[in-house]
Amino acid sequence: MASSRILRQIHGNPPVRSIFISTLALFILFVGIAGASAGVLGWDGRFALALVIISALKLQADLLAARVEGRQEFLSVLRKIQTFELTDIVKTERRGFRRHFSGRPSLSERIHNLELFNEG
């Protein structure tokens, strides 16, 4: 969506919380790679860890977009997209248990994440 614009605006002066979350994600990724290299986690462990990190980063990008563009405005755009009932969005919403093994959060998860976000 507006990721590149937001990234350009935020990149010059990243918030402390964003830096902390990014550092934590990189640490987890490093531990996952190191563990997999040592044979502790194996391929499945690396893959699952990467999907969790990717999903968390995508949800974090939504929070940054909400901070830049406004939470209510961003929520209204996501809800509007949800009303279109596009095929790929409907499939993503119906994943059930498989959603835990995807790096792509559903539109409902993204909306819920933003509803919990407090602009303060």
C-alpha cells in the first residue's frame, strides 16, 4: 500500500519503539539461523521462525502507516477493501489453522491489530 512512502517518512527519524521491535526481530532471526546451522532447529524451525517474523513485521508496517496517515483513515481503507470480497482476501480469511504457517496476516488480523493500537 503506502509502505514505501511511510518508510521514507519514518526512516529519517525512527521511533524508539520501532527500533526496539526491529532489533528484537533481528535478534530472533539471528538465533534462529544460528540454531538451524547447529542442527538444533532444523529446516522446519527456521521456516516457521521466518514466517512469524515476516508476519510481525507486516503488522508493524500497518502500525507505522496508521501513525503517519491516521489510524481511523487507515482502518476505513482496510474495511472498505474487506467489503469488496476479493477472491484472494476471502481465501486468506478462511485459512483457519493454516494462518499460523503463513507470513501474510489476514485483513481481519490487520484490522484487529490496528484496533488495539493506541495513538499516543
